[in-house]
Amino acid sequence: MIRYYYRNMEIDKALSIIEEKDPVRFPHILGTFKQARLLAKYYSLDDKKCSVAAILHDYAKGENKSRLKEIITKYGDVNIIKYDEEIWHGEAGSILLKLELGITDKDILDAVRYHVTGHPDMNDYAKVVYIADYTEETRKHPGVDFCRYACYISLDVGVLSCSEGIYNYLNTLPKKKIHPYTQLTYEHFLAKVGRERYESIKSHYQGM
Ligand SMILES: [Fe+2]
Ligand SMILES: [Fe+2]
């Protein structure tokens, strides 16, 4: 096992737990962690909180469907089970972090809970994890470079660009029932940023 020296025990511990639990997804986790730290620094947010939330955001991703369902049914918002199982790990992850690792920090738990669907009321920590998950260095999807640019205009513009990419992508898939938070997040941040301003940010980017 690699030993980590980020001069913070909680960050080191979170990295060790995830590397052992889910080695295949680890490059994505490291990328999300790095991106979250850059955003935390840029926006003067608590580095440890952003880092731990980013490292643990996919804590439940490797769990099988029946375990996720069981955890959510027992402790969480069962409404999410009506939607695609791909999105269950956010809700289940925040429950498991509390049960298995004893994490009680609401900012961390909410960031993990909302990293898949987004939420109109996301705070800055949840926004950082949501953006970092979508824009980290191993991501190759169309539009990701614009999102990497947009997230340094403001966290709201960053969330808007990512939610637009996610929402548009999901709409291309056949028979996907999109969770309402996905659409609400996009609509909320579009209204907050303003359609006209957002369009001018996009045309400025295209002209660069
Ligand atoms: Fe995820
Ligand atoms: Fe992720």
C-alpha cells in the first residue's frame, strides 16, 4: 500500500481506505481530490473538508445493487430507488460514511449525497465535489474543457456547465428516467447565473 503524506491524518486515512476498497476507481478518485483541492484553494474553502469529501465521494460505488437498495431502504430516501441504479451510490455513500466511518460532518455527507444528481441548494462544498467529479483530469467527455474553464468564473457557473453536460447527455439515452434533482439543478443554476450571461461566457470561451 502507498503511504500518503498530506500532513493531515484524515486525508491520509481517507486515501488509504479508498485505495484498498476500490483500486480500479482510484485514478478517478485521485483526480477528483486534486481538482477539489485546486477549487478549495481558489475559492478559499476548507481544504480538509473538500479533500475528504472528494476522496470519499464514490465510497459506495462498488457496492452491489441489492446492498445499495437495502441500505437506502433502511436508512435513506427510498424515492431514489425509482430511478436508475447508477445514481444510488450518492445516497447510499453518505449513509455508509456515517455508519462505517463515523463521519458526521453535514457538509461532507451532503457533498457525497448530491454528487450524482446535484441539488439546487448545494452549498460550496457540495458544488466543489460535484464539479471536481465531472472535470477531474481523467475525464474525457465532450465539453469537459469548457467546464474546467467555467468552474473558475464562479462555482455557480461551474455547476451550471457540468449540470448542463450531464442533463444533455442523459437526454440522449433511451429509456432513462432522469432524477428530478438533475433537471432542477440545471434550471436553478441557469436562472441564478442568467441565460444571457451564460451564453456570453460560452461565446467568449469559443472565441478563445
Ligand atoms: Fe459517483
Ligand atoms: Fe466519481
